[in-house]
Amino acid sequence: MSARLAARLLPALEKELPAAGELRRRLHARPDLSGQEKPTRDLVLAELPGREVHKVAGTGALVRVGGPGPAVAIRAELDALAVTEQTGVVWASTRPGRMHACGHDVHLAALVALSRAVEATRDAVPLVAVLQPREETYPSGARDIAESPLLAGQRLTAVIGAHVQPTLPSGEVAATPGTVNAAADEFTIVVNGRGGHAAYPHLTSDPVLALAHVIVALQRVVSRDVDPTSSAVLGVSTLAAGSAPNVVPDEASASGTLRSMSDGVRERVHARLTEVAGLVAQAHGCEATVTITHGEPVLHNDPDLAARAGAHLGTLGLTPSRTLQSFGADDFSYLSAVLPGLMMFVGVGDGTGARLHGSRFLPDDDAVRNVALAMLAGYLAAAEAM
């Protein structure tokens, strides 16, 4: 069945790609930040063929293409980043300080092309286009969609995602079974002490010194509290304290990121972070308060979907890549926690060194085609597994 469906869908998809390329440039020139994506959503809705549209998660939407019955969901993200573009192309962002620096414009255009191909193909399995807001910030748009009864009402059998990846060469696609992305959480540590004149340190409890020792002590959490055969990242990225060089402040704070590849390691690192910060601060006559913001869960790919999609990639002219895992995070994991899911990484490496979220990141025109083909491979895999 999937071979016959692919034979009908592929030429229909190729027919849609020129228009998709133009759509990508329009989207790229008009980026919207997280939570403000209504203009982007409405622009994409105007290009999608679906007749059944459900607004969801504030500025998102679910669009059913191809009629009733069991369907395959394909996710694309709506939001851009607060980055000032430096690509120099004529279709660069017209909105200062906003840029599609993560490839979401490519994903959206590819999804529109595939949706139009499905609509044009008789007896194709229905597709639900998931236009997701707030992928780049909290609260997660994918979490809101995953928890929505609107998603549950779509009779979905699987959810597919594809993300551009500059660490892979153009034309390669990774459809890795099992764990592919980390759980991502954020933490804040506030150390309270007793401030005073810097010339009389013996009359103070210095929260700056205490926080410095906390930061150093936290480096042992991953090296000594996590099984070496497992993985985790604990990184402190911001520091704030004081307002004058001759004043010991009452408070010092730090924040950072926690990344883990399993729920057990995630819980262990959370517990030890809180414990170590508290005890080290106490040893310096201070108190530490730790706040942890839970972000995306671990992203797991369904092994069967990964295997089936990998087989289709080659027949569609793409190169199945090596296993690819990273400590990056994607809130697609909320969707794949409620449905069999597959997140693929589509190579856009061009030798320039431009990276995701960078001001010069600009996948070439082939990226829309390759992402659309990867989405087609995932769609075929899900249809085949029905």
C-alpha cells in the first residue's frame, strides 16, 4: 500500500515545491516571536487546503487534510527567535530583532507542500497539520496541544516531526530509534546572607563567596552522582550580585540549565542540585533557595516508525544518516509522549559553519524539498503501520 501511495504522492509533492519555496521566503521575511504567532499562523492557514480547522494553544491550529478516519499528524513550529538577522539576502527579516534562525520557516513551508499533495491524491491517508506555537519558550505550545481534547478528537495514529540540522550534510536524514533528545529544565539559585561593609567581612555572611562555592561544588553532581554510563549536563549560565565594590550584598543569584537522557537521572540531578546548594550555602553561614522549572521531557522515537521511515528515505532520494542523539531539547516530546512519535533530523550543513539560532543561519532552497521528503517518509511509515 505504501509503495503505491508513495508513487502517487511524490509527483504531487514535487509539483508543490516551487510554491513552497516562495512561501518559505515570505515566512522568513515576516517572523513572529513566541506567543505572537497569529500573523504567521494565518498566513500558513491561507495556504493549507484543509477544510476542518481548529484553533488551539492560543496562536496555534490543527488542520485536517483528506477527510475523516484515522490520520497522521505532522508538526511544524510557528515561532521565530529574538535574533537580529545578518544573512544579507533580499528576503531577510523585515522585523528588527526577529529572525527565523531555527528553520521553522522551512518546516512550515514543507508541511504546506505535503498537505497540498495529500489533498490532491485520491485515497491518501488523512493528515493533520499541527501548527505549533511557542516552541522556543515556556510555557510550551506542544504541551498545550498534547493536553487539548481537540488533539484527542482527531483519531491520530502517530505524530511526525522533522527539524533541520546543520551538523549533518545536506541530503542526509537521521531517523534514530529510541532516545534522541534530552529533557531540558532550568534552575535558579538564590543565596541569602548578611550584607555589610566590604572592609569588615567578619561582620557579614557573604552570599557571593557562598554562591561561588556552590557553583564549583555543583560540578561534582554530574561527575560523581550520575552513573558514568548515563548522561547529564548541569550548567550555570547567569550570575547576579551586588551594586558597589565596597559593599557585601545581602543576596546573590545564579541560573542555568539541566539536561538529562532518562527520567531517573533527571530526578537524581534535581535532588542533588537542591541538596548541594543548600548544604554549601549553610557551611558559609548563608541560606540557598533552589527553584527548578520543568521543561520538555526526554524525546523518544518509536522504533517501528523509525525503521519504516528509514527504509522510505532511501527510496525518496535521501540518504539515511547515522544514529543522531543530542542534549538539545524539543517540545515535540510532549506530543510523542501521548502518541507514537518520530522526530527526524534533516541535514542542511553547507560548510559555512552557520549554526542553529545564529544570525547567519540560512538553509538553502533544497532544505524545503528535503524536509518535505522527510515528512513524507514519516507519513508513509505511519500510514504503513496503521
